[in-house]
Amino acid sequence: MANPYIDPNEPGFNPAYRGTPPWDIGRPQPDFVSLEEAGEIQGSVLDVGCGTGENVLYLAQRGHDTWGIDLAPLAIDAATRKAAERQIQPTFLLADVFELDALGRTFDTIIDSGLLHVFTPDLRPRFVAALNQAIVPGGTYFMLGYADDDPGPGPPGISPDGLRSAFADGWRINYIRPTRFDINETPVHKERAWLASISRAMAPPPA
Ligand code: SAH
């Protein structure tokens, strides 16, 4: 069956946002709320692949200078509309995660709610290189993504070993914990997910 969320003629998961995709739950993912309440989310925040922006809106409301980027115009339109309705002022931009240098700034924290887990392993080095350009030394990347050994339908997913090898150079894995990715009611889906905290080294690795 064709993937209803993707069309090669449209950017990102644009077709998904003509309806309400399973991941678009209308509230922040519980793991990001817990991280924020525990004080783990520091300073300015970039949400890569922010969708309709619930995690961004939540963190902006909590006082973080928060930006959300996504490749899907319909997602960014919806996020921008919600920000206006709720009178919250984050920054939403149509942008490609593989071109984060175009943002022209860095962030203390990067969050990822279901983006890395959609990429096949061959794309991970470019993804990590892009994060490197957008995060301050010592900054932390938080990833929430499905497990790749879960047989349910959904994105390719990621494993702890996959994370360790993708972030082997110049990063420190703080933890990788089993968790759930909250979704709207769907008949079948993957169940198991990982929450990872990964910090960029303070100084560049020696040449
Ligand atoms: N974080 C959101 C959306 C998760 S779905 C949430 O939790 O609800 C993954 C998102 O990544 C989709 O909105 C898709 O359009 C976006 N995306 C896919 N490839 C991208 C890329 N190269 N750059 C930026 N966003 C991308």
C-alpha cells in the first residue's frame, strides 16, 4: 500500500497534513513535558521536523526562545496559525534539516520528535553533521523515535546501537531510555520507542 503521508512531488510529509496524521496529537509529547519539568531542556531550542508545532508552542510558553522548522508547508501553516490563536511567539520556518546552516544561528538544545526515525541509516551522517552546525558546543540533542526492531507498520525507526554509531564522533550519549511515542488512535502501529539525550562535546575533537 502506498504511504499516504508522502508524495514524491511534495516536500516533507506535506500530504499528511491535509488530514490529521497519527503523530499530530494536538498536545506536546509527554516525554518533552517531563524533560522540561525536570529542567533538562536548557536555553534556546530548535525543534527539527516540528510538524504542527505542539512541542515548540509548549516550550515557548515555558519561556524558551524556541524555533521550529519543517519541510512541509501545510505543517508550518498550521503551526503558525496555532501560535497566533494562542498568542505565543515562537519562530516557525519552512526549512530543510539538512540545511540548518541557512538558519544563521545556533541553539542550546535541539529536540526531535519523530524525525531521525524516518531516515534510513545512510542519511544519518548528514543529519548528525547538520545538527553539529546548529547546536552550541556542550548543547544537548533529545531524540524521541520508534525502535527499529518493532515489527509494527510505521517509519524505519532507530536502535541504541544505531544512535551510538551515528553520534560516535564529538558527541556523548547521556542516556537512551525505552519509552512510548504518543499517537492518535490507529488500528496498528509500532509500539516501542526510545528517548535519547546526546550532548555535543564542549571542545571540537582534536584534529
Ligand atoms: N515533530 C512532529 C512531526 C513528526 S513527523 C510531531 O511530533 O508531531 C516528521 C516531520 O518531519 C514531518 O512533519 C515532515 O514533514 C518533517 N520532515 C521530513 N523530512 C524533513 C526534512 N528533511 N527537513 C525538515 N523536516 C522534515
